[in-house]
Amino acid sequence: MSSNALKIIPLGGFGEVGKNMMVYEYGKNIMIVETGIMFPENDMLGIDYIIPDFEYVKERKDLVRGIVITHGHEDHVGAISHIVEEIDAPIYAAPLTRGFIEVKLSEANLLNQATINTVNAGDTEHIGPFEVEFFHVSHSIPDTLGLGIHTPEGLVVHTSDYKFDPTPVDGWPSDFAKLAEFSGEGVLALVADSTNADKPGWTASEKVIDDGLDEVFSETSGRIIVASFASLVSRMQQVADAAHRHGRKMAFVGYSMKKNSKMARDLGYLDLPGDLIVGLDEALNMNPKKVVLMATGSQGEPYSIMGRLSRGTNRRFDLLEDDTIVLSSRTIPGNEEVVYKTINRLFRRGAHVIYEDLAKVHVSGHARQDEMKLMINLVKPKYLVPMHGELRHLKQHAALAKEIGFSDQNVQVIENGQVLEFENGKMQTKERIPGGYVFVDGSRVGDIGPSVVREREKLSQDGVVLISLVLNQSGRLYENPDIISRGFVYKHGDKDIIEQTKAKVREVVDRSQGDLHNDLIQTIKSFLYSKTKKRPIVLVTMNWV
Amino acid sequence: MSSNALKIIPLGGFGEVGKNMMVYEYGKNIMIVETGIMFPENDMLGIDYIIPDFEYVKERKDLVRGIVITHGHEDHVGAISHIVEEIDAPIYAAPLTRGFIEVKLSEANLLNQATINTVNAGDTEHIGPFEVEFFHVSHSIPDTLGLGIHTPEGLVVHTSDYKFDPTPVDGWPSDFAKLAEFSGEGVLALVADSTNADKPGWTASEKVIDDGLDEVFSETSGRIIVASFASLVSRMQQVADAAHRHGRKMAFVGYSMKKNSKMARDLGYLDLPGDLIVGLDEALNMNPKKVVLMATGSQGEPYSIMGRLSRGTNRRFDLLEDDTIVLSSRTIPGNEEVVYKTINRLFRRGAHVIYEDLAKVHVSGHARQDEMKLMINLVKPKYLVPMHGELRHLKQHAALAKEIGFSDQNVQVIENGQVLEFENGKMQTKERIPGGYVFVDGSRVGDIGPSVVREREKLSQDGVVLISLVLNQSGRLYENPDIISRGFVYKHGDKDIIEQTKAKVREVVDRSQGDLHNDLIQTIKSFLYSKTKKRPIVLVTMNWV
């Protein structure tokens, strides 16, 4: 392997390839693009989130010249504090993305460890041997940047997540002119979003959501509660606009919704009339037909506001007769079952529930097949490297390229950890390096000690303790908690530690008023540490009967 | 509650309402409609399938005058042997459905215990006080019957699963004339399929699959492997027709595929040219471009042929370069994650994979919104009782009815176990009875002793033993098996029974050549019974590293 070749390595990603972290490497220089998180699959009991295995860059930390974050969604920015803990390199991000980064870093007490450079579409930065031109792409969050990466081996165009929405919420479509300009220079490789490669046609514009919301709002006589992601800033704007059009006030509910909407508003990315936004208390005391609440929980997470409303266990407020709940976000694959269960529960409690099948209350933020072909035709790259999406999407993206004239040699589908090398205008696959993922357990802000990232190898040191609870509908234990541990070694004199842990679990269940899952994890972790000086990963599974 | 009222009670169903069993009751007479099974959700570890809790009819077994099965799909017929074990009443079914019933009953050694009456569309049977007119509806299996149930309280039209496909595979559309005739008589209540109530428009005809298959077949130069359900007889016909059109031979692969196709062919429901069908051995020795294999495993089940091909662990044959796999069935909700993982694995092993998003290789067997409205308008019932589907679908079906003029009083959404009563032309909801479900574990044909149905209460007697394995890619144990039990009581002297069980598990893993999951369950069950005289439910979870 030549040290003067350009290497492209998708590193992070669980299921999806290169989604959460990619490495561009030339000689003794590395540029990281994205530091995102993944959400656990169904068989990953109790895991909170997952970060890329970035051992490869940790071992080469002195070579890292910069970290580029293209936009503020969790799967691109969520792991930033884990990376900043290990790697000292300047971060490059657009203003809104910077806002999300700063929130995360300050929660992890790492804000003063990081150097962040604000970049805007149109700017150029030199990051090691790479001259990076940032250009605008439209996506479901403002300030998304594509990258024109000028390398000694040629120009690589990295699309990030994009679509060619002609009427995006912020009125700023993807930069066709810049893509054509790149094409004029000659593009070595296009590294492009494949998420919707199995969807024909063109993704509907965000604009259709305005009509969808209008329809819901005009048919609704009660309170409206919109569930979405806390990073979907464009959707906040659209819901606020709909509230305004229909003479309703709006309240953001929940920690992350409030925090992110405030940040986006302070930075000028949310345009909200002064008297539109009210506090939750005020909203709850108003005429229901004059109110919109916006909250998280669109994935049916049991401890989210939607999860609690569906079970009747929300503390601040309960469902009212005639409430309409709008799920305005996609269902993350694997969550279908729990989302539909939550919808059924909400219906059972008397709410109307509007979801994507019933009205245009969500559209994808990613290009579909015709847009992908347009991207290829605009950029005219020598090589196409499908990225973002599962293997089946990458394969389909490759098939689309072949339909419009690419040869087998000019498209390369690779998976996480696969090194792709460009030298003298030729593309070759090289060795495979670890490109997996690392589980992160329930440690949170406020946890004593540094933020805890446990890699798989560490499992064999401190092990894992699994607490399995069966609760009845009133939140009491239905039977004794079950505890199993694996790889968790404790001193010989502490044989009854499992019994003591069970007693501790019972105590927490009895006294917890709020987030039982989190309370259990925090208490049991402290307890086990005090007894064993080990920090096993603590998993809690709960079932209700 | 009057004993001279008509009662309608949806009994079985997990998530879906009234899908797997319904009760029609008048005075001291009960008619059961359907005896289906459900498939487990993600959090039901190791459960093979689930049957309706039919305690209500068991307690009234002397009142049961008949059991009507409307068609041969698993969610309508799969639990027949469990019901026949407990209830002695004549079964009514169309010829093909009878074929499926007989296969199940003979596997359970119950065929001589059951009286089965063959009925055809157009026939009328007296079942207790009910005069049941059977009429044809089109669905994704031939011989599906709707029911016109003449009761002392009035006529109830029970649609079963249906769609208004103008060009079904068997050329026999739903019986519009009969529906109009019912309407002329005056219909008290319409009990109708709600499965696709959140889908606009009209379900595409099965005919489009012919085009979809033609497209795939004409673009494929290698072997074609079609994955579907073993009860999807219409799909077998369509794949066979496509094979014939494109000059390929076809082999059915796997026990249930072979058995069901033979049965359907013997009964005249599969029209296969004499030389089209070949055995698997012959097929494997032919030129790959001349062969179609049809197998199960469209849900990504690890031990199905598709699951094994995706891991490279299939014994009879492996994937060939240029194999094309067609998933010609819907993904059961909750299975999305495992299905997509299997697709990715198949791609990784070099296969082309065609699934519903990529080509018209599957359509739903259920009516969509416009067809549901048509059904209501044809039948003109006084009351609508939405059935089949989750609560969200029933609610949406009710909303559709209100769009076309129904009042709140004339539509009643009920859930499993809710008694609905009709008396003097008035509909009322009455008491709620247990309408849940019962897990069935891995007991299979050939298991010594009677087929084992363990109800939830029984769990507290014999308990459950969970064996958790982590295997490496070559099928060896990656670490010691983990065993937890709950409610499983063993004699005091047998303290080390868990250790002995672990040794047994290791032994089975070392020697198993085939279906490890099943081998483990059978061996451990026998072992535990020999040691404890208890029959705990044995669950096995496997993970691969």
C-alpha cells in the first residue's frame, strides 16, 4: 500500500455503511467526516446507543488534521464527545451544526477541549492536504453541507445526506451550480447517499407537509400533540407555521425539544413570532383547541412523553378527550412493532392518531432513485462509491449507476472497514480494518466520573449485569427481579452480592418517581462499584404484564 | 344479558382483533369462525407460535355447533389441532381449506377425531340456529369464503379476508351479486376485514405479479430462488406459470412447500404441466439458467432455507454466483429488521435479491380503503363492525364508514374479548371476557406425548428454562451456555441440574448436524423431564459473534 495514495474508509455504521463516520486519508494525514451514533436493534437489550469503532483513528490520532460534521442530526453528530475525548483536532461545522455540537460538548464538560471552526456553504478550508469546498445541500435540517474534497489524487465529491427538494423549508435548494462546476473540473469519485436507492422516483418536497399539517389542523377541534425528533429543526418550523396559520399557540415539551428549539431560535434558524411560543403550564391551562404541543417519542420509546401518554403514566399532563396526536417522523427500521403498539395504545386511550400512512405529515430527507441519477449525471464522476444505507441500498445504487452507463469497474460497493484506495486515477479495494461499533450503556450527564465508553473488549474485564424486571400496570414488581451477569467478577466474600443487588432493585422500584430505567442503572452501577470497584455495564430489561 | 340475543365476540388475536378466532352465539348455541395462529413478537423469546385463548368456548364446549374455517392461511387454520383436541364439533371448510386442515390434523394424529364437512361457495348450511350461506371472495389463496349468517336477530355478513381483485389468479372475483342480494334482504351487521384501512385506493391485482416475475425472469441469467409462504397457493401457481413461460423447470424445496404444493395439486388447485416440476436433486444438477426453486424463509427465519443460505449453512445446496433471490411475500410487522439483515447477508454472499420495494413481486391479499367503502356500499348494513387488523386499522375503518355517512352509533370498534350484543335490532357492547392468547413452545410432530399447549397459568407450575447461547461463525460455542429458569422447580438433591443441563447443551451443539434449535429443545426437554418429571417450556436464544 502506497502512503501517497488517497484512502477512503467507511468506519462507523451499524447496518448502514459509512453513515456515522468516514475517514479520508492521504499520506500521513487523516480527515474525519461525521461522528454519529446509531440506535440499537431489537436484540441489543438495554443498550442506549452505539458509536463507531474508531480504533483506527485513535491509533493514528496525531495524523488527524480535522473533523468535519456535515449537519446536526444524531447519526452525524451524536458521538462527538466520545471522539473529542480521544482526539485533538479542529472541528468544522456550519453554524446550526455547531450549535448541536456545543450542546453535546458542554453536556460532557468538553466544550473547552474542542476547537470549532464555523464554516458556511461557499467557504473553503485547508485540512491537511485536503482543500475542502463546502456547498449547500437540502435535507431535513438547515445548514447541511456537501463537500468538494480536492486531494492530490483528484476531486472527490461527498454528498452527505441530501435531496433535490425544489421547495425546502428554508427556501434554499441543493447547489446545482456548484455540482456542475465540480463536473467541469473533472471528478475522480462521487461518494453519495444511498438511503432511498430502492425507492423509485423523486422524494416529495418538505412543502407537502405544510398541506398535510393544514389538513390535520383544520379537521381537529381538540388539542394537537406533534411527536418528532428533537433534531428535526425544519419540522419545528413547519409545525410552528401551521400553529400560527390556525390561530394556535405552541409549546415545546421535554428537555431536548426545549433545548434544541431554543438553540436553533437563538441562532436564527427558527423564525417564531414573539407570542406564538408559550410555556407548557400556560399551554395546559389554555383552551385545548388553541394549543399545539411538540414533543419527542415518535419511536414509541417507553419513557418518552408519547410512551408515557400511551400508558397513562405521564406526570405533567394526561391525554384529553379529542386530543389528536401527529407522528411527524419516520419510524426507524426495527422500531415498527413498538411504534405500532404505541399507536394502538394511544387509540385505546381515546386519542386520534395521525401517522405517515394517513396523511402527509412526514417526508424523507433523502434522495430517491431519480435524484440519485441526477446527482451522478450532474457530477459526472469517474468512480461512484455508494455510501449511507444498508448493503442492499448500496447494491441498488450501484445498479442504478450501471443503468445510466457505469461499468462494473467504475462503481465500488464497500462495507464498513473496507479500505478503498485511489492512486494514479485508479480505484482499488485494499485491506479490511475493524469497522464495527461500540455499545454505550446508560451513563448520562451527571454521572460521576468521565463519560463511560465501553468497548467490546472491556466487556471481558468488567462484564455485564442484566437486570430483568416484570412490572404490573401500576409499576410494582410482578415477581422477583431476575439478575444475570456475564464476565462480571466479584470478590469471593461477596457471594450474596446478587441478593443484595436484588434488594437494591426492589428499593429503587418502590421509591422511583420518574425515569425508573435510568434510576435503576445509576443506583445499581454506584452500588456495584462501591462493592466491587468494577464498573460492569448494567442493562435493564422491563416487561409489563 | 338476554340469552336470546345474538352475540359476536372476537376471541383470538394478538395485536389484530378477531383475526384468529371469532364466536357467534345465540341462546345456547355457539359457532366458531377460524382457528388461527399468530407469530411471536420480538420480545417473545423462543416462542414458536401463539394460539387464541379459547377458554370461553372450552367452558361451553357442549354449546359449540360448528367450526367454520374461511380459508387455508395459517392465521385462520393453524390452531385447528389445538381446538379439535378440546372441542368436538363439525368443521366446515372449502375443499382446499379442508386439505390444509387434514394435513394439520393428521400431523397431530387427530384426523379420525374430527368431522369435516366440505362446503363450496353457493352452499348453505344450518349450524345450530344459524343458516350460513357461503359465498366466494378473492384473496391470495383459492377457495376463500365469506359468510352470510342468517340469525334470528337478522343477517350478518362476515367478509373474511378479501379484496375486489378484478383479475385474480384463479379467475374468480369476489361475488358482487351475492353481496347485493344480501343488501336487498337487509343486513343487520357487516363484520369486515380492516387490514389495509390505512392504505388509500385499491389493492393492485395479483395479475401485476405476473408482470413483475416476467421482468425478473427475463433479466436473470442465473438460477432463481423464490421465497414465500408455504400456504400461498396462488403464488406457487404464478411462479410455476412464469417458470413455464421462460423455459425453466421448477422444484419446491423444504417440507411444508413440498407437502402443500402436492396437496393443492392433488386437489386440482395447482395447474402444473407434467414436466414442469422436478425434484431438488435434478434441479441442482441442471443448468442454473433453466431452474427455479421455491422455498420458505421469506421472514428471514434463521433455520429456514433462506436463513441458512444467507449464512452459508444450508446442507443440500449453497448459493451460486449469479443466483437471484425473489422475496415474494409481505414482511410480517416486527420482522422488518431480521428480513433486511437476511437480505444484506444474501447480497454479501453474492446473490441478487429482489424484494417488494424493487419489483412487483408481491401484492397484498386485503382490500384497501376504496374497496372497503365499496363493500359497505354494496352490503348497506345497519351496523359496521370492523374486524381483522390492529386497533389503529379498526379505528380507521370506522372513520372511513363515517366519511360515507355512518353515524357514531352505527359503527362499533371492539377489541378481543369484548362481547357485542344485538337484540331487537339494537347493538350494544357488553361485558369483556378473556380474549388473549396462549404461547406454544417448540413441541413438534414426532414429539413423544400429546401436543403440548402451555397456557400462561401453567407457566407458574412447570416454569420456563431459558438457554442463551453465543456461537461463533463456525457454529461452535463462543462461551459457556447461559441458563436461567423461572418458575421451574426441581428437587433439592438435583442442585447441579443446571450444570448438567449445560453439559447436555454442549453435547448437543457438538453433535448437531441439522436444526440445532430444535435439537436443543427436544433433548433438553427430555432430559429435564427424566430428571424432574416436569415439562418446563424450554426457550433457546442464539447469538452469533
